Amino acid sequence: MTHTVVEYKILWPRHAVPGSLVVVGTIPQVEHLLRFERASARTLYSVRAIISDHIPLVGSLRELVATPSRCPITLNEDPLTIYLHHGGNAAVFFDLCADGSQALSSIRVEVEAEAPLGAFQAARTALNELLDTMMRRVWLPLVIARLELCDAAGAPLAYQLLLPFPSGLSMGPLGGIHQYPALSELESLAREAICATSPYYRLLCAHRLYEGMSNLRRWLRETTAKLKVDAPLPKDIQIDHSLLEGLGFPAEARAGVRTVGDLHAKLTDLRNKVAHFLVTKGEPQAPLHVSDGHTYLIFSIAGAALLHYSFLTLRKLSMYFQQHVESHLSMGSILPLKEQRQRFRVVVTNPSEEAQPHAAGDAPQAARP
């Protein structure tokens, strides 16, 4: 017996990079969804949020759509129907559903909207606000792993989730890797940004990552001058406007953006909103509402785009370092042999000593600029 593998396609946006919010679905689901799009009429949707303690960042789209929830809440009724009241006539009902072990697996809310993307945004706001209120009783890691858009009959139309990062790396044979302090802090910041499941924190890390490039460029200029290396530093990367437009950047957000530095400057206001509760420069601005669905979408696009270009910039400067600088700095370094691994351990120094923790092999200082 042969099994047909269900293939999922990215329906929105036209272009996407890892970490950006995307809408995915199968070909039959696309056809069903397009009928609602063409109707351009207010439609009642059922949106289901898969609740978990984390958002998966790797895997195929098919795997992410099927990933079960991991939630520390149990339900005494299944479904448990509750409302969230905002005062006056403003109230919304939710259905909390359990898996086979009574653990909360999903929350369903009904949304009336003209467009499916609008239904996703409105549902995310309502569902996040419900999760926010649950923090009053006990602090729990509750996040929306993905949203599932269904028609009024409950048939799935599309799924909204964060586009995963590449799923694998094949290593070996490999002797080892040399780490240099000039790159180590930026590499750690890049990993921090990649591992972030919050689009707000990803934007903040991506912004800091690109800021750190100026320090790396200055160090490279000083080092190559001392080494009498004539190769010029790489120029700032040019921005592909078709990528930004395909991601969902409006024309006003792309205006004046030619290089990564321009994009970094353009997104400074968003960075400030994440870094501070109140932004008082000029006219005071309302605090950033991180549970708002539209805001979540904006920051997922901006953070993913800036991380994409910041990572490309770091890779370009790292390649320059490897081609023109590394061989000079590694002169005098010993070659650690597996047979002598007892010489190369992490050694904890006496806190009273000024020396930093170092490897037992203690490579010459020239190898660690």
C-alpha cells in the first residue's frame, strides 16, 4: 500500500525568510480558501490555537502543522467554554479543548472577518489576551504554537506559524574549530536571535547584532593595517526590495532603504518600542501591546528581515576574516591531538586570580586576539 505525502505550501507572504510569520496549507485547502477570498464578504471563521510551552523552530511544514501541544493546564470539562469580558457589551467566548489526558491542547474562538489574514490577526489578539489573564493565578509558559483557520463547519483552511529554520547539518570528519573573541560575541548574539521564539526579542537581537558589526569592522580595519593587508573591507550589503515587498513591507517602510544600514536605521523606532515600556521622545507613545495580532505580524516580518540581512553581513565579514586575517593570527598555535585530550580541558581558575578561565593547553596569546 502506498501512502500519499501531504505537501504544504506557503500561501502568504510571497517571499519569506526563517522566523517570519507565514500562512501555509495544502493545494485543496488553498482552493477552498481562495473561494472565501474572492467572495470579499464577511465570513464566520473558527480559529483554533494550539497551545504549548514553546514554539518549534525546526522541522518541515508538514511536521510543524502536526506538532502536538505541550501544556501544563488540565481541564475538568472538555470542552470548557468560558468568556473573556472587557466591560459593557464587549465579551468573547472561547472553547478550551483537551487531549486524551485532560491536558489543554487547543483553544477555539469564532471570528467574523472579510479576509482570512484579518481573521488570523484578530484571533491571535483575542487568544493572547485570554492567555495573558491566566497569568494572574500562576505563572505558566503559555504560547500559541500555531493557529488553524477553519470554516464554520470546522474544515481546516490554512495554518499560521513561524517559518522554521533549516533542519539539519552534517558534520565530520572534523579536527576542530578555532574561536576568536572578535567574532565570538557576535556569533553568540546571532544564535540568541535565531533561537528566539518571540518576534519582539528577535528584532531586538537582530538590531544589536547589526550594531555590533561596526565594532567588528573597526577591529578588522585596525588589524589589517597592522598586518599590512591591502584587501578592502566588504561594503554594506544592498537590500533586495522585492524581498522586502514580498515579505509584506509597505512602500513607506521601504522608502530610502538601500543598504542593511538603512534598514537597521528604519527599524530603530520598533527596536525602541521593544526596549522601553514608554517611548517619550517627541510625542509620548502608547506602550507596545505584545499580544496584539497585527503588532505581532509587523514585528515578525521586521525582525526576520533584519536578522536575515544581519546574518548575511556577519557571514560576509567572517569570510573576509578567514581569507585575509585568520592565517596571520593563528601563527604559533599548537595543533591539539585527540591522543593528548587530557591536556585540553576546561580549567576553573581561582576567583582571586586576575587571569580568565582558559584551556589546559593554554594556546599562545597570538592565537587569541
